[in-house]
Amino acid sequence: MKKNILITGGAGFIGCHVVQLFVQKYPEYHIINLDCLTYAGNLENLSEIENSKNYTFEKVNILDVEALTSVFEKHQITDVIHLAAESHVDRSITDPLAFVKTNIIGTVNLLNVAKSYWKNLENHLFYHVSTDEVYGSLDHGGFFTETTPYDPQSPYSASKAASDHFVRAYSNTYKLKTVITNCSNNYGPNQFPEKLIPLCINNIKNNRPLPVYGKGENIRDWLYVVDHARAIDMVFHNGKSGETYNIGGFNEWMNIDIVKLLCQKMDGKLGREKGTSEKLITYVKDRAGHDLRYAIDASKIQKELGWEPSLQFEEGISKTIEWYLENETWLDNVTSGNYQKYYQDHYGK
């Protein structure tokens, strides 16, 4: 059976890398990229493949059930890779309802449309992409595994935990073929500069303050976004129905150490005197409910599917810095809002 794969959130940071990988690697598939193009969705991320014969873009919000149904019927969708989500913790603290709508109701909408459209559920896959934040905080050592109890601590992680539960419920109740992955923090090209690494790169370049929450002692596991896309490819094709796979970089860093590493590397790239950029570090009031540590045990996906990260962190950071410095127009467009004009120019007619 020919695959017509719907990838939601495909114009976002992680989604664009997944879309590009599938379009280029699987010319026999038809990839339908569905995105409502909020501030984090940027079609410039996909300019390399936008004219590919096996690629179609649909500007649709997953809260619009009628439009979702139309896309399923129009493109005869066979599988879903669901990446569309509100994902920034700070935004969830100021506007939790937006996260409830998109991450919970939007996911249930998508599940309902898929369940109704697919006649033989065993022939189709609903792949839900989630986060390690659903597990809560590891304050006293250890690692998150696929069996770690859920303990979300922010409106964002609570909304993602709820969506995970709904996916599993549909699998159990309706026998929908599903798989879930929970991933650690991603970094790399095309990330909207509200997140730590691109924010610091952009601010260092422009000699702006580098805001660091609290003392900067919070610890995260980091994964290069292209490696995440590779993992999604492997799970989609070889993962077992009903299973969960944790995807991590085996790579824990304290936030302040990442910021200092970025300062050091940026000083070298920009020809500045050593230590110049560290003077920009500014400690700010800690985020409400800030989890201390996330750390993923990714041994299951490594053993069962043969996936592992391809880059060491410092190499990935260097590649990331180079990309942002070489793509100043992209960065200028997303920070000014001009990236939204790209849709109008290419699809507005």
C-alpha cells in the first residue's frame, strides 16, 4: 500500500527536519505537511524541498476538525506522525489554556479523525511525538525510562502527559495502532530563538544580555535535532505497535555550562577576546516550578532499533553556531516576524 504520511507541525523546528528527511529519503511516499504556522512554524525551513513532487503543504489548525477531515479525504492519509504542539514552558505558564487546546484537544481531534477515516486500523500508524518533561524532575539521580511514572510539573508538561494518555487510551480502547516517543531537549539549525541555545547565539552576536534562570544549575539532556529525526524514522518503520521509546543524547549539561561554552565558541568565531561574551551573562529570577534535572535512558531504542546519536555535543554546538552565523537572513526574518510573509508570497495566491 502506498503511504501518504501526514506530518503535523512540519514547519516547526523538529518537524521541518523530519519532513525533509522523509521527503528526500522516501520518494515513493507522499508527505503531507500540516501546520497552522504560528510564530514557531516557518516555511523557510523547508525551502529546499518545497517543490518536491512527493511533498504537499496544508495550512490547517488541528483544532479545526472539518479541515482535518478534509485533508485526510483529499490525500487519503495512511499514517500520522504527530509533532504539532505548543512547546515553550514559559509560554505555558502565562497562557496554559492555549496548551490545553492545542496539545490535548488538538491531539484528540487528530485521533478521532484518524479513527473514523481508517477502516482497518491495523494497517495504519498513529505516531505521537512527546517529551521527557512528562516524567517530572530527577532531583536525586537516576534516569527516565519508558516505565517511569508520569509526574508533570508545568502546564506544558501536563498537557503533553494528557495527550500521551489519550493516545494510549485510543490504542487500548479502539485498537488504534500507535507508538509514542519521549525525547530530551533538542538543539540545532532552524530553532526559533526563544529557546536557550539559539537565544544565546543571537544575543552574543548582538552583544545583548544572556538571561540565565536562577544560578543556572538546572541540568538537561541534549540531542542534535537531525539525530532526533533519524530516530523518528527508525521508530516509524521498525518500532512495535503500542510501545514507547525514549530518545536521548546521553549528554547532560548544566545550563550555565552550556551558556559559557557558547560564549567561548562564539568569541572564537567572532574574533573576540577570550571571556568577552561571558560578561553578557545575566542571572534572572528562576522560572516558576523549574524542574532541576532531566536525563533520558535511551538504551531501549539503542538495543531494539540500533539507534544512537551521531554527534558529540561540542561538535553539534559548533555546527549549530556555524548554521546561525551563515543564515543571518533567516534569523533576522524570524526575530522580526518577516518569515510570515514567506507563506503569503508562496501560498497566499
